[in-house]
Amino acid sequence: MIITTTNAIEGKKIIAYKGIMFGEVITGINFIKDFAAGLTNIFGGRSNSYEGELMEARTKAIEELKSRAAAAGANAVIGVDVDYEVLGSGNNMLMVTASGTAVMIE
């Protein structure tokens, strides 16, 4: 399945629009990752624990988007957008949403 941020796929013709699809993931940041990120905040550098969590959540959201598009009969998703939100009373939850238009291409 082709996943793209563009509104068209070069060399392909869109023959059917299957609707707007979403893939959402909400994940919690555990104490150990929070602690490690706090140390990074004090000493500087990149937070590998948060980056890893973010990459995993983004991958899962895109996979869910692909799965929903395939279930709708699509073989591509165009105009993909990925959004991030921090949730929870202690801002310890991360929500990643991937959305796009599921299409059938030739």
C-alpha cells in the first residue's frame, strides 16, 4: 500500500475515493522513561527514551491507518498528516494520530 503526504501519486490514476481514514495511538510514558528524560533535561542532549516512544507510536498509528484503509478497499492513502498531542493530568500520555484519504489507484 502506498502512503504519501501528497494529494496525488505520480504516474497513478485515482479511480475511487474510499473516505478519510484515521489511525490513533495513545501511549503512556512510564516512570523510568520519565526519569531518564528528566536527566537529559538537566544535563542536555537528546532524550532517547522519549524519541523511541514517539517513533513507536507514530509507526503504530500509520500501520493502523493502513489497516483501516485496506479494510475499506483502498490500495493507497494520500494527503497523510501526522499529529501529536500530550494528554493526561500529568501530561504523561502521548497521542499520535495519522489521517489521510483512502483511495483506489490503477
